[in-house]
Amino acid sequence: PNAEGSDAASDYSRFYENRGASVLETGYDILFFWVARMVMLGAELTDNDKPPFETVYMHGLVRDAQGKKMSKTTGNVIDPLDVISEYGTDALRYTLSTGVTPGLDVPLDPKRIESNRNFANKLWNSARFILANLKGLSQADTQALAVRGPMTQAEMKDLSVPEKYVVSLCHQLVTDVTQQLDEFTLGQAGDQIQTFLWDEFADWYLESSKVRIFAAQKSDDPEVQAAASQARRVLLYVLDTNLRLLHPYMPYVTEAIWQRLPHEGVSLMTAAWPKEDGKELHVDQQALSHFRSLQALVRAVRNSRAEYKVAPQKTIQVLVAAEGELGSFLETEKQVLATLCKADGETLEVKTLAEAKTELQAQDEGLKPVHLVVGEGLEAFLPMKGLVDMDKEQKRLAKQLATLTKEVEGLTKRLGSKGFKDKAPPEVVAEAEAQLSDKKEQLQTVTQSLAEIEKNLA
């Protein structure tokens, strides 16, 4: 065709000449059989030697879970329709898209597809929680929450730290995913979206937001209501933004959720990308630092609960020692902290390290509290009374005391026997003496612990 004289309404003009920057996605196995011929034919048959596309995105072949080529003879062919019927279209599409690694084939493992279906369910359930907490709002208030563009620095300024944290992390995600898609690292971008939605949004911020939302259901205080309103707005903003990022990977579930949210526009498919070209999204570094400190503190407390086998439903006492602005933030977010680490919200205290040590010395219950050094300027103390059932611990230690006493007496009698020392090899005698020394130390520790518990129970 002659480009200069071509009809503007022709298929050539619409799909070839005026297509803009285009990409061909293909497997590497047909690069020379098909792709190269398309390029050569386009250059040959157009006056301006115009190729049919600027970029060729090559991916590996889809193989079975063991990396073997699918074959009817082998019997390892996976029918996409069967997979879709069992796990859904989005789960299969997401698995294939994120399984792409440059230079490698794509192993299609049903376990990964099932895991990604579970991710879609997690996303749906998160959206259900958010929507359920919009029911009490008027139609005008609900529609006012629709996302009309990226949240600015001025808008973020009035948010609380947990809200600043999740919005900042979301903005970092948008920037990273945008760059990764531009660079065709599709798998990494998709994985990063899932990691954020599952690990940060659902497991941390959504749980934190429940403190504000549930508090507003019990109080008419203007500040409490304002905090809940702020939380709802941020929940919707972050979810809407991530639906836009995830839509190319999971078009059906994201569209279904977006249509149920307050929104502007006909379809998520035509909604604006959450980052405008040439404009940076605001990130509050201090909020990121403070909330990550809270996360580290919660993890440390949870690990201690697991170590002492504290029942999941049982609340414990926690004394937090933090300095400066971090201490002020933790004091403000005490209820969030208490909720996340299953602590008693009424007794949880945040003090400076000096104040915390003074309080512990004044209490002096005999049993030393568990001391957690979380990071620089952040520590926590967990009183043993809250971690251990004293009656059960007394019985356990009494039983251990009887066993150790018997073992010490046996080893003492054995070493006191002339026949043993005279006839036994020196290394055997040395081993028995080492065992006796170790058992005596254990016996002393258990005796002290038992005395301390009995003192507390008295």
C-alpha cells in the first residue's frame, strides 16, 4: 500500500499505519517461522518500510508442573477449559502472567492456580468488608468517596500515621508496577501487587482500620466518627488503586468489585491509570518508619506468645518503652497495637525506657518479665503472669524438680562409688561429672523459679 495515498478509513490506516507504538506477544518457538516473516513482509509491502510492531515480547512455552512439554501421547495436556471450570478464568490468567520469567518456560502447576484463586477470594472478601461498612452512609456521602485521582500531599497531611503508611506504600507500589510494566517485567509486577494486597493491606491496614470503624459504631464522638470516616476513605482509595493495577491480570473479579464500589466512569477497563506521566506520587517516609516499628513490635510480641504457648483468645499485659516521636505515635495508636498483638488495651502502657524500668522495679513481682528489644529506642516488657498459667507452671516445675532431684542423686551416688571411678575410663567419668554439674545448675534454676511462683501464688 502507498502510505501517502491510503484511505484514512481503511484497515491499513487503522490497524497498521496509525497503530502507534505496538507490541507483539509471542512464544520464542515461532520467532523465525512467523514473527520474522511478518517484519520482512511489512517492510517489503509498505512504501516507508514500516514494520508491523516496534516491540516483540517473547515468553517461554507453557509446560506441565514438572516442566515437561505437554503431549497427548504423554497424557499431560492441561485443558484450559477444565482449569477455568475448576479455578476460574482470573486465577489461570494471573498464574500464566506472573509465571513468566525471561528466558524460561512457564510450568503450569495446579497448586499455583489454586493459590491464586485463593488470592482472588481474599480480594473479594476484603472488598465485602469495605462495602459492608458503607451501608450506613447516604448515597451522596458514599459517592463522595469515589476515587477521582491520586491522593496529594496536602490530602495526606491530615491523615493519621496508619493511613499515611498504607497510602505511601500504595504509592510506592504504583510507581514500581508502572515502571515494571514499561520494562515488561510482568511477573514481578503481578507478584508485587499480590504481596501488597495480601500482606500489607489485608493483614495489617484492614485489621488496623477495624479499630476506628468499630469504635465509631459505639460512639457519637466527632473525633471518633472523623477517624472512622478517614479510615473508610483510605480503604476505598487503596482498594480502587490496586484494582486498576490488577485489572490487566484479573479483569473479571476486579471489574465486578469496582462496579460495586463508589466510582466514576463506565468501566474499570477505561478508568485512568493511577499514576500520571511525569508526576510523582507522595510518600511519607516518617509514617513508613513509624508503622514498620509498630509491625516489628507486634511480631515480637506474637513470637513471645507462641513461644510461651499463650492461648490465641487470651489477652496479655504489655509495657512498651519508646522514645520521642515514636513513643507519641505508639501512645496515640495504643488500641491498634493492643488489637494486633492481642494485648489488654486497658493495661497496655507506653512509657520512656527510664520510666518503664522504674515501674518494673516498683512492682518487683519476683518473676522477671520477658524483655523484648525490638529496635533502637523501642523495647517491650511482658509480665510473666500474663504469659503463664501459674498453677499449671507450678505443677510442671514441681514435676521437673522431682525428676532433676532423682537424676542428681543417681549421678552423685554413681560418682561416689569407688568401683565406678577405679574401673571406668577417664572420659566416662568426666562425662558423668559434667552431667552432674549441668543437672545441679538446672535444679537450682528450677528451685528458684518454683519458689518465685509459690511466692506469687501465696
